[in-house]
Amino acid sequence: MGHSVQVPNGAGGDKRVTVESQVISIPHNIVVAGHKQLGLDAYFWDELRVTYRRILLVRNAETLSVDPLGCKLPAEISPMKQIEDLKKLAAGGVGEERSVGPPLSLIRISSLLIPYTIAEKAQDPMVRRLLGTDEQTMAVKIAATLLSWGELRSESRIMWLNVKLSNHNVEDRLLEVLRHIDEGFGKALAKALVVCRKP
């Protein structure tokens, strides 16, 4: 869908332009690690070209919504498969993949999972040790940290990440980064938008 806004014309008047915006609702399987509730993206999980980037699709359940507010994407993967994928990643099972693209932002990832401030994160010894590691190693260590909180258990329910897309930009910093660095995610996102735009 789109809506019109006025912008200065520069010639003594205003002109109207159409700004395309849309909300998509991404399903997340809810799992528990110790006392923490996490959401695992159930739509894009198997679409990433670089599979260890799945760790980027883990969210603190507190950041998710009970209700979908936009075009509902289907849940394409079971929570049990996702739990097994995280266990494999934590064990270093990333096959022949190599780190590609810019390194993961550990501060960004930990902000999704650990409820304390960025300033405090920057002083965390674990965070400081990992800042110099490559993308793949960092993903493995983050997955291992999740498992250290306790056995991952499915809650057999779904929550939603409601994301606004405007002028072809994703208004979620993490997903926008993924769109640029992972070809598989970018293609899956484009396909989802085509489906959501159909009447």
C-alpha cells in the first residue's frame, strides 16, 4: 500500500509523492533457555545463504508481539529443528562455510538477548573478548552462550515480529543489515513482499 505526502517543490509550491509502506508480521517460535524466553524466526531461518547467521534470527521474546499487525508470513520450520540447528552451531558444526561480509555486531546481538544497557555490555569481559573474533567464530560462541543458560525447550506457541518496510528499506536495523549481506535472505524477503502485495 502507499500514501501521499507533501514535499517542497523548490519552485514556489508543493508536490505530492507516493511513499510505499507496508507491515509484515514474521512468525517466531518461542523457546525457553533457563529462565529466558527467546523467539526463533520461523520464516527466514532456512533461507539464509550462510547458515551460521541464523543466530541473527534469535530475538528476546520481550521484543515480540502476541498479535500480527500486518501481512502474516507462514511458519516454515518447527522449533525442534531450530533447537537442533542451534546445538549444531554451538558445537562448531558449520560445515565448510567461511566468514564472509562484515563481522556480526556482538553488541547488537547481545542487546536482543541480554536485558542490560549497551554501556554495560561494552564492559562485559565476554563481550570484550569476542569483539576481535571473526563472524563465524562469534556466531558459534553466541550459540554456545544461549545453550549455557539451560536446555532449550519449545513452548509450542508463536509470537510475531511486526516490521515496517518503507521505500524498500526495512525499519529494523538487524534485518536491514541481513538484507545487504546475505543473498538468500534478500531474495526471501523480496519474495515475501511480492506475496504480501497481492490482493
